[in-house]
Amino acid sequence: MSKTLLLIILFIGCQSKGNSQDAIFKIAKHYYRSEPFEKEFSQFLHHLINDPLLSNKTIHKKTDSTLFFLEGTYLDHRPFFFRGEKSRVILAEKEQSVLIDSINYLQTIYVYQLIGYAPRGAEGVKDVEAEFEKFSRRYKNAFPRNQYREIKRDNERSGQVRDYAGEALNFFPLTIAWASSQSNQENIFAITIRFMVDNNRAHLPKAFYGF
């Protein structure tokens, strides 16, 4: 994974309610070929792993000492406004220590990321910037809270990040970002959704305190 991609593996999220939750479900259904919320998690995972359009797969199954990780490439799934060269999907399980009432709990979340690759060069930068702005305008009213920051290289902007959450939440279940590598050789737009799994169903994490 390139340094550009590492910049956009971001924070843990919390539960959104109402419009925020519905928006995340719609985003997952619209952009991702395998949607985690409408079916049992095992069915979703089977669909994702066996997707005939997913190539160059790397899969590390969960063991006593390692967490689940999947990465693969789509050449024919590019659900963005720009003319993408390819898309990459990542599903990674992470453990997070949570402090509640002075007690540490170890929680497991899934980070589900879709990355679209625009053409190289200045036009590709414009493409991913425009995708970021279009997404922001479309969904800004569905999320009462959002957090914005810039990625900089040599004191110049080389990307933007926006995290989204519902009301009264400490962390963010949805993140979008664009980033451009040195000399604009790699221009990407990424959507990241974070969720938990209980009783074989994916859901947005409950509100945590004390991270």
C-alpha cells in the first residue's frame, strides 16, 4: 500500500441515528459492490470474497493472533463521476481499547474502504477534488457533525479529508478523502465506512466514551 493510501486509513466511528444512519446505508449500497448492512455478515463476506470482478486479492483470515484483512482490485467497478482507471476495496478488522466507567473494553470494528483511482496528472487531481466536493454537497445535510482537514506536502495542499457523524457522537463512522502523490502520479478518492458485527449482522457502532 502506498504512502498516499496510508494517509486515509483514519479514525474509529460511532453510531449514527436517523438520517445519518440512512445516508451511510445508501452510500454503502450505491458505491460498494458488496453491501454489508442488508444481509447477514457471513453472506456479505462470501459475496465480497467471491466477487468475480474482484482481482488481485489478498486475504488474511482471522486467527488467534491475527485479524481479518482483505484487499482487492476492481477494473470494471468505478462508481464515481470521474473516469477512473480502477478501484480498490479494503476490508480490515481492527481492535480498539474503549474506556467506559473506568474499565477498558476491547472492541473490534471493521474498516471498509473503497478507493477510486483517477488518471495521472493535473486533470486527475481536478477529478478527485471535484468528486470530494460533489459528495460533500450531496450528503452534508444528512450529518449534523463533520470534521475537515487538509493533507499537505511541502506546505501545499495535496488532499482533503472530511469525517461525518450524527448528533452527540465522539467519533465518525464515515470518512471521505482525496489525495495526490508526488508529481500527481497517483490521484485517488476514498470512502471509508466503519462498522461492528454482532450476531452475524453488521451495524454502526454504539456511542463510545473515553477514547
